[in-house]
Amino acid sequence: MAIKRHASAEWRGTGREGTGSLTTQSGTLKDTPYGFNARFGDGKGTNPEELIAVAHAGCFSMATAFQLSGAGHPPERLHCDATLTLDQVPGGFKISAVHLTLKAKVPGIDNATFQKLAGEAKASCPVSKVLNADITLDATLE
């Protein structure tokens, strides 16, 4: 079974002065602005790296819920922050790392089992698999 998702980007102008908009198939993003200042400064709008970070946090959280539930420990709450590092390298920029910080409320689970399952979720998350970056995780039970 293959699932396909669609998104589009439109850009007008130069790299630094131009502006763009992003639209997703679901309509969650519709003509959402992005540009140089939102990407490399504090301008309004979103940017590709922010979207990758939130996609990773969401994917990892869901993968963790599946791992925990499959092991008989359904979570009450999972909160994940993803911090993406974009480094300048020769020839441009590279997403070099993503650090996931997970805080979880999971009744009846010991820390060793929780850490094992969270690590398995990090490895099995489709977004983790697609990124060519160092992915680290700090997972804490509340």
C-alpha cells in the first residue's frame, strides 16, 4: 500500500528579496508565506526547516504512541520538541542534526522499557529514516 501526499510551493523573485507561498493537500497550509527573512531571520511566515522539525516531532510522537501501545503501555500524553540544526557548509546549507526532546506520561511503565521503546520509535519513524542528519533523543517520563 502506497500513500501519496501532495504539497506545492510557489516562489517569485530572487532568493533574498523574493517571496513564496506553501500549500498542502489537506489545506492546513494554504498560500502560507515563506521567504528569506522567515528562514534566516525573524520575518513572518514559515520556512522549510521549521516544517521539517514539526513533521519530525509529529511523526516521532505518533511512532512512540504505536510502540508504547503495542507493548501494552498506551500513553496518556506525549509532548515532543524537535530542534533542527541548519549549518552552512561548502556549497550551501545542510540539515546536520535534529534533537528530539520527549516528555511522556505513561502509566505503569519502567524507565528502561520506556527508553527502549522511544529509541525504537526514533529509528522507525519515517521522517527519521528520510533525514540525512544526526538524530538524538532525550526522553523523560513525567
